[in-house]
Amino acid sequence: MDGNFVIGLGQQVILLVLELAGPILLIGIVVGLLISIFQATTQISEQTLVYFVKTAAIIVLLLLAGPWMMSQIVAFTSNILGNLQNYVGFSVFLALMVDTNMTLRQLLPGGVANLTFPVFIAMAVRETLVGMALGFMMGLVFSAVEFAGSLLDIQVGLSIASIVSPGLIG
């Protein structure tokens, strides 16, 4: 794994985040602009109007585009997990560790009765490494979702503090 590979993977993550957050941000911009024009023409200065309409529009968008967004995330995660041996340098070791088709009977022909301490330690290390690899990949996915959420929060401008305490509006 070299620097170009890591940069390429980072670009894929950023593109996925933009692909998933783009429609949400776009609908937030469009609805916010329309509500601002409506408020300017009617001289209604209700602060919660923008909040509720934007929230409703985003919820409708998520209901309509949610399955597509989930399929994009699942496809990306499947690609990452399917090519995990390419991402980590030692493919033979990792292939042995991640082989989830290997059952306890295949590991221990005699069953649990033949479970010795070294075999138990090897199995515990294997499961730990699998868990760490899956945790790392899910950490990447959740970081992308968190980044998209922060972009959405910045765009939509949900200011809960000003709703809870109107004295904070300056």
C-alpha cells in the first residue's frame, strides 16, 4: 500500500460523501432560498418557518433517496471489505484471518473437546483482527457520514441554541 493508493481511497470516500450529501445540501439551499424570498415578499419574519420547512423537505428527500443512498454505502463497504487483502500488505495472513467460512469443526476436527490453549489464543487473535479490520472500515464509513452531517448542519443552519434561548440572538 503506497501513498497513491491511500490518496485514491481518500478521493473515493470524499466523492461518496459529496454524492450522498449533495442532494441534501442542494435541497436545503433551494428550500432556504425559496423561504427567504417568500419571507421577504410577505414580510413574515418567523424564524422557525425556515427550520421546519427545510427539515420537512430534507426528511422527504431522505425517504425518497434513502434506499439509493444506502445502496451506495453498502456497495462502497462491500468493495472495501471484498478487497481488504489489497489494502493490507500481508494478504496470505489476512486471508487466513478473515476467512469467515471456516467453522469451529474445520478448525477443530474433534470439536470443542480438542480445544487447547494455543488454539484458543490463535482463534482469539483471529477474531480480534477481524473485528479490528471491520471496525476500521466502519469507522471510515461513519466518519464519512459524520462529515456529511456536519456539512448539512452548516448548510441548513440548525441553531438550536437560538430556538431554546431567544436571548442568544444578537
